Amino acid sequence: MRKIILSVFLAIAFLISFYYLKDNFKKESVDGGVEQVFDEGEADSEPHLLSIEALRRGDYPGSQITIEQTLTPGSNYQRNIASYISEGLKIYALLTVPNGDEPEGGFPAMVFNHGYIQPSQYQTAEKYVAYVDGFARNGYVVFKPDFRGHGNSEGQATGAYGSNGYTIDVLNAVSSIKKYTDVNPGKIGMWGHSMGGHITLRNMVVSKDIKAGVIWAGVVGSYPDLLNNWRRSNFSPPPLPSGARRWRQQLTEQFGTPDQNPAFWASISATSYLDNISGPVQLHHGTADPSVPVAFSQRLEDQLKAVGKEVELYTYEGDDHNLSKNFSTAVQRSVEFFDKYLKD
């Protein structure tokens, strides 16, 4: 009888040990390596895909740049439609290269992040012509990515605020332009307008490759600011593609409001990471901007100064979202800023 009881006890102990080991330790994978088994708490610790930490953990190799089409040249520079690869997608871009002798080490380069344009109507060489010209004729290689789903670029246009897709396209654009023969990889700046300002700020707290940034009328508020203090009702048709307009609703339903879950909303806001920004920033904003409140740029200036970073803010009394009344002045200030940090 004792032998039977002992055998039953050992069998029960074996089963308990087997299930404990199965659920809590490493297991062999098919290829002979080991696969880490996480419990639910560990899985929950993975950063949200929209977070800055998730961006920092990503890999953005870019690719060699391919010239797809040669365009009519500018006043003192060549213009091309080019392409590169981002997350397996073929992304088109406008590429300008100065004429004349290349400086030692290569030309300084500008990654140019455009603002919102309805993706189906976007065309590579027909938007932001005067803006690009302002930098291209002053000795900069300019690389203006179209973003996924825009024009001929592959992929879906996801919007810039509920997805990191466009930000990832720009991180890959930076890696790609660094490989370009005529470019000095140590002298890369970034310019962004409106939505492109949001993308620029996110890039600058993720990548150390961007030595200076200029943002015009940027959507540079924290996510709580974007959630509570920003509505763009003056667009027809609505300014985001189908499905991308619901990021506010989706995030608040899943994570609660900023008051209920401040840690999450901070984790997806570039403004929470300004102590790691990659270089000095210059801001431009019209006080009568109907699309993005000037308070976003004013607050960002204060936040950058609070963490000891270099920042300049120019406000233009009564001017609009495109700085139409002060365009030439704003371009000149932007060029001088980049010259200071990228040409010395």
C-alpha cells in the first residue's frame, strides 16, 4: 500500500512540475535556439507602436537612392524624381542637387517634410516648389519624401498622428540620403511645415543624425495638446484619409484620457523627450494661423529652453499658416540658421 501511495504522489508531483516548467521557463525553438516565454505582465511592458521608445528600438536602414526621372533644372541646381525603400515600400521623393564644385566631404543636405496634402492629389514635383527652391539654390541637397500612400509611393496613407508610418519613412529617408554620393553624411538638417513639423520633432528625438531643424507652423504640441486643444475644421474634404481620423477616439478608448493615464500619453509625445533632441531648433509661426495654434510653437520654445536646448522662435503678426506675408523673410532666416549649423 505504501508503494502505491508513494507512486501516486510522485506522479502528481511530476505533473505539477511539468506544467510549471512549461509555462514559466524557456523552451527550445524549431531551429535549436531558445525562445523567451513572457508572462502577461512582461508582454504588457512592450512599448506601444506609437511611442517614442518603439521608434528608438526600430531599424531604419533606408536604401540606395534611385533616380526615376530627370526634371527641368532649377536656377543653379538639378531636379530629379527619386525613390528609396522604407519598410519594404517604394517611396518616391523630390531630389535636388546643386551645380558646381562639391565642397570637401560633400554638400550639406536637407530632408524636407511637407505638410498635409490630400494623398490622392499629391504630386512629387508640384507642391512646395518655392520652399524647396529657397534651400536648393543656396547650396543644399534637398530630399523631399512623398510619404507612403502619397502620389506614386507604395503603401497606405495612415495619417501622421495615429501612426508612426510617415515618421518611419523619414527616418529611412535620412539613412538613404546619408548614402548618396554627393552628400556629407555629417551635415544633415531637417525642415518641416505643419504636419511635417510634427514628423520633424519626432525624428529629432529619435535620430542623432539630424544636426539642426527648422519648423514652420508645426503641429508640435504634446498629444494631450493635440487631443484637447487642436481641431482643424476648416478643411474640405476632411484632412486625413479614411480610418486615420479616429486616432483620438481609438487611443482614449484603449488607454483612457491624459488625466486618467498620463504615462501613456507622455510616452507617445515627442515633447516628453526634448532633453535628447539631436540639435538646435528654429520655429516660425503666424499669429493668425487658422490651422495650427501659435501657442504650440510658443510652448515648445519654453520647453526646449527649460531643458537647456538651443531654440529660436519667430512669430509673424497677422500672418497665416503658410507665412504668406513674410515668406521671403522666413526663408532667409531659415537658410541662415542652417548655414550656421551645417556649413561651418
